[in-house]
Amino acid sequence: MRDERGRGEARRERDLVPRDRRSGRRTDTGRRLHGGPGAAHDYTEPIANLSRHGRGCVLYDQLGCGKSTHLPEAPADFWTVQLFKDELVDLTRQLGIAERYAVVGQSWGGMLGMEHALDHPQGLRALVVADSPASIPLWVQEANRLRDDLPPEVQETLTRHEESGTTDSPEYENAVRVYYDRHLCRIPWPDHVERSFAQMAEDPTVYHTMNGPSEFHCIGSLKTWDITDRLHEISTPTLLVSGRHDEATPHIVEQIHTRIAGAQWRLFEESSHMPHVEEPEAFLETVEAFLKTVD
């Protein structure tokens, strides 16, 4: 289920115990969980720079996207949260790191990371939840609040196509991009971000089935997903990351912060949904400092 580069990283990590190049201490190998669902790993490539001091780092494409196996004919009920939880567990076993690892999840990847932590896997040493909700109903509520601030003509275009069932229209996609440029990524989109969205447009099976046609028009299987009442069960050391202009609004992240005991939270003032792209060095330093506390 991983791309060829991911397989190569996995083989190397079976042979090498990751160590901090400056201190020589053993570090936890990190799984990087991309968003979407179905967005592929490309846009998370800057997070791989967490390996710059010798920390093991693996990016992988989840089933149904990127260079992983695509299953456009699979029935809708095939694409479940449990499917991707099982895939993550299988990956840690195949890499031989199930006894010691950290998870860095972005957006949907953070949702998946929290679901994983709720199972209390023995080897999970740390969890980074970047730009993620614990409740899709709250996510949609906040997204529609942000949508109300868009220009009236953009709102009209979005509503007209959603009501007509023509969300595959270029006009609708252009209107969505106005929202994205405010709340997804506020800088010119780098190539690695463009690649993720291009592959998702080519095969939107997972995103459309689990989410829907856009971030604020969630009509897929995740529309009722909500683990807010279980967050207190997470005992893994946790860092929350989000942007001031994030579609994962401060209100959304606050619900997680107040429910996971001891959770830390870094709010990036110049970022929206991708601090790892918009403020990459500050993001890396924040996550590195956190991971050192659990090495």
C-alpha cells in the first residue's frame, strides 16, 4: 500500500536504529499520516525534514491514493476509518517498529492518529495532531461560518452548484479555491501541494466517498464522525498544531486541547491549514522540541 520510495525507506529503517546525530540518543521513528482522506503524501513532504537530525521518518500513501493501490470500483462501505487504522497498524509491523514509534498526522491524518491513540497501542510514544478536528459536525459548522465571510458572489456560486448537484463544475472548483486560498494555504501553492490536489482530482474516490465534494460540503461517510467524548481516554503525549486562519479553527482545536490531559498546543499566527508549508521552519522546530521530550 506504500509507494516505491516508502518501501525503500522501510527497508533502511529495519537495518538502522534512528539516532539523534547531535546527541547519539535513540529516537522514535515517525509515521506521517496525510490528509484528505485521499490527498496522498506529496503535500506533507516538508514534514520529512524532521529526519534532518537523524530521526527516522516515513511518508506513505494510504490505500486509494497516490502511488498506492487505487480501488475506484470499491463499494462505498469499503472505505471506513477502521480500514485506515488497520493499514497503519500493519505498516508499523512491516517496518519492524511496532514497539516504538511516533505519529504525526495532518488534517484527516490527525483524526486517524487520534483514533489510533484511542486503541492504546503499546509502541506509540508520541502523537502530533496538526490542523485536525475531533468532530466533523463541528468542522462543518465552523467551515460554514468561515464561508459566510467569502464574497457574496462566491457564496452564491457554491450554493447554486451544491443545490444543483453540479459540484464537478469548474465554476464550483474556482469558488472553492477562494476558500482554500484563505483557509487551506495562504501562500502560492508549492509544487508538492499542487501534486496532491492534482492526483486527488484524478481519482477522488476516497475523498468524495468519505468527505464529499469540498471541505464545507461534507456529505460522505464521515459526516457524523465525532470522538469528542472519548478524547479524555487518550494517554499518549500529544502536541496540537494549527494556524490562526486554519479551517481547523482555534475553537475546533480548543475542544481537543481541553480534553486530552497534558496536551500542548502551538498556534501559528501566519498560517492557515498548512503551517508545515506556510511556516515550515517554525513548524519543524516546534515538533522537534516536542518529540525530544519523549525520546
